[in-house]
Amino acid sequence: KCQERRLHTLYISPLKALAVDVARNLETPVAEMGLDVSVESRSGDTSSARRDRQRNHPPDILLTTPEQLALFCAWDGARNWFASLRVIILDEIHALAPSKRGDLLCLALQRLQSFAPNARRVGLSATVKDVEGLRGWLAPGAVAATVDLIVGGDGVAPQVDILVPEAEAPWTGHHARYAMPDLYAVIQTARTALIFVNSRWQAEFAFEQLWKLNEASLPIALHHGSLSVEQRRKVEAAMVRGELRAVICTSTLDMGIDWGDVDLVVQLSAPKGASRLVQRIGRSNHRMDEPSKALLVPANRFEVLECFAAQAAVADGELDQEPRRDGALDALAQHVMAVACS
């Protein structure tokens, strides 16, 4: 083992919270086994002092986001810093590939290849429709025989129900105010519930309405990207400790988070896609022999139809995915500028 510590594994996640959660799940067994392995995360929430320390003293395993990787590759010391890299792990790859974030990441990966030609890439996802297309994105130009595809078992089918409140749903609107008393009753019977919404204002509104109904003073929290770093980390830590009964959240907690106490996922308003719904359902009941449980709450009468369609799609294993497309030129221009400045 070299005396000087060098980076050997790079983990890339689409979500800051996921990177932090994976880092926590790695640090615990590393400490318990007494291994001389350092694990650190790096995101937009990381302090400048910690970033400087990471440049001077690289960890063995770094967990980061596509944006931070792009900035890191623009650093003039990146070539030497990444030269020892052996493995690149891309988690929730389906959420990255079809977007401009994916374009920027793809360009950064090619730059990493010039820094560490022998680094191996590993892509992870539980909701992929176009497997071959994603394989080509992960390893462009590679011979198919050199790219291994490992498919896990389906596991137990999820249990997806639709809430039918006592009050009648309105024809329009997206706040689902009519369903809040029934939703609060559901929270009272669950061990811990994750309540997903489609926008930040929906999260704020639902949180306010549930607090007005919270006569039992249940610990209910809020999580979305506009909250401060400290507030988000406080909520995440409380979830890890099993102290919360419910969290109202946006896509900030969509993927990968491993909170064992979550036994119910609620989708408030129509899920806007079967793949996204499957991803969110996967946040509940992380046990291979038991079904994940989800409850759909339509905000209006038209969304009732959407919820029934989403329920059927999940039951049939039908996923939706954006079609393949060419990379965005503005992402290329951003990458070229970053390389020119490095």
C-alpha cells in the first residue's frame, strides 16, 4: 500500500442527499471493520475549506455530483489528482443520461478517461427501459462484448393503492386540500411515510395543511431544494435515527436513499410518469421478501384517471423513458470552456 493516499473510486449521484446517504452507509462498515479507507462526499453544500483539503489530501473514495465533477475536471491539478482512479460508479444512471446534466457528465467521463485510461465504469439503475441505449451511453464506442450487463431479479411486486377520501375531489387544482384529513389519518397509522409532491409550492402547502391538522403533534418534516443545507441535513439525520413520522418532499429524495423505517410512500398529485413512480415506491420497505407500499392521492378528478393509469403501468412493469437524442451543444460549449480554462 502506498504511503500517500490516492483516489481509487469515484461515485457519481444525481442527488446530493443520495451521495451523503451512501457515504454514511460506507463509513459505518469501514469503521466497524477498522479499515484504513477514507470516504468523503463533495457537493455544492461542501465548504470551501473541506474542498481545499480534499485537493491536498484525496480520499480513497469520493462521492459527488455531475456538476462538481465538471468543476473538478476544470482544475489545473485534475490530471494528476485523478491519475490513480480505478473505478467510476454512476448511480441512478437512468436519471442522468437523457438530460443536459447527462451530456455534461458524458463529456467529463471522456476527460477522466484521458486522466485514468484503465478506470472501469459501472452504471447502476432499477428503472431502465432502453438497456442497450444506456449501455452505449455508458461506454460509447466500446465493443458490446466488453460491456457486461448484470440484471437482478424483480423481487416482490409493489403494492400500489389509490386513496379515496370521504370528501369529493374537485374538478381542478393541484393542492389536494380536500384529501388532507384522510392523508393525516394515513400518517397516523404508518411507521414512517415519505410524501412526494411534484413542486416546492405543493410541498410547502401540504406541510402547512398537515400541521394545522396535527393535533397529535406527530413529528412531520419538510425537505426540498430551496431549504438551507443545515435544514435539509437536519431532516435527513432525523430520518436516519427514525425520529420522524412523515416527510413531505420533492424530487430531492427521489432516488436511492436507504431509510429502513419508511414503510409507506405517498404520491400527492399524479406522479407524471411510471418510471418516476417506481423510483419513488422503491424508497419504502427495503426488504427483498416484502412488497414496497405506495398510496396515490389524486389532487382533482382528472388526476384520478392518471393515478389509475399509473397503477396499471406499475402492475404491468411498463416504464417510460425519454427517447435517445443528440447531445446539447450548449453543454459542449460549457465543457470546452472549462477545459480551456484548466
